[in-house]
Amino acid sequence: MRSTVSAYARLPKVHKFSVAGIAATGAAVVAVAVAPHAFAADAAPAAAAVKPVAWSAEAFGETQQGELEKQADAAAKAAAKAGADTAAKVKVAEERAAEQAANRSTERKAIAAKPAAKPAAPAKPAAPAAPAAPAKKAYADNLEGWINESLEILRAKGIPASYDGIKRNVLRESTGNPRAINDWDINAVNGVPSKGLLQMIDPTFKAYHVEGTSWDIYDPVANITAACNYAADKYGSMDNVNSAY
């Protein structure tokens, strides 16, 4: 018995598994022999429950090594793919950075080449507004108003005359009627009748007309002003006229 145990101890692991299987099978046979009737029905299942060893140590080691090699190969391929993806991303980033730098350089050159804007010229001071023309003085539409308006024009032109001298001659010549006309004297016979407040003929009125007055010989202010201009030239002033002139 001792020698048997020693011999068993010296067996390799694979053989130990085999012996254990044989021992188990033998024990089952002895049990059937002792109680043939009790175990007859269960003998077949008990023997079928014992399965042979599926893997030996060498086979298991080889399989594990193969799996490790497959995993290492897959890891190497994944690392290579990751490296390639990273390199592609780096290349795209470098190309984009180079393009942006080129664009900035072009923009800086364009800005440098653009001429500096000229400073705006200082605004010219607004010209002073022209003084408003004095409102024309209003005169009454009667003999007094006509004489006073004519005197204002005569003074501006430097033509001598007075209110009293003008009024005296107007009353004698036309009694103050601006539409008066003489159709019986020598002028009328010659076709140039005397007209207006101071009874002027058309040729004399046109020759002594004063700028700024009407060209209508019946206009009272124009008639007085032209008559005073004529009297000043011929008699020194309307004040010196006391009869037909």
C-alpha cells in the first residue's frame, strides 16, 4: 500500500487525473457488487457522470498564449490606427493654422498699402447773414403821401426840392388830379399834350425819368420826381418855379 502511494505521488499531473478517474470507476463497480439490487437502476447514470478531463496543462497553456497574442496584435493595430488618426488631425490643424496666418499677413499688407485718410478740412465758419433790407416805408395814397415818397427818392439822388414848392406847383398845374391832361395848349396842338400832376409831356418825362420809379407818366410819384429833376436842371429847383415851365 505504501509503495502504491509513493508511485502515485511520482506520477505527473495528467496521469494523476487518469488514476483518479479509474479509482472512481472502480469504487462504483464495488458498490454495485455489494448491493446489486439497490444500485442496479442507478449504476448507468453514476458511471455516465464521470467525464474525461477536457484540457491538459500543455493544451491550456497553448490556448492562453494564442489569446494573448491575438489581444496584443489587436492592441497594436488599434494603436497604429489611433496614431494615424492623430497624425491626420495634426496635419489638418497645421494646414489650417498656416492658412489663417497667410490670410492675416495679406490683410496686414492691404492695410499697410492703403493710404491714410486725409484729415477732414475744418468747417468754414458760416457767412454772416446779410442784413435784411429795410422795410419800405408806407405812404398814404393821396397828394401828401405822393409828395413825401417823391421827396425821399429825390434826397437819395441828390435832387433839390421841398414839400411846399412841389405842392404849390401841383395845385396850379392839375389841382392834385394825377389823371389830368391838357388837350388845348400848343403841346396838345403839336400832339404831345401835358399829363399828370405837374403836367409833363412824354418826351420830357422820358428824358428826366428817375430810376426806381414807374415809367407810367400818370403815376403820381414818377410824375413828381421827373418834374423836379427837370426843374432842378432848368431852374435850380422846383421851389423856383412859379408859373408854367
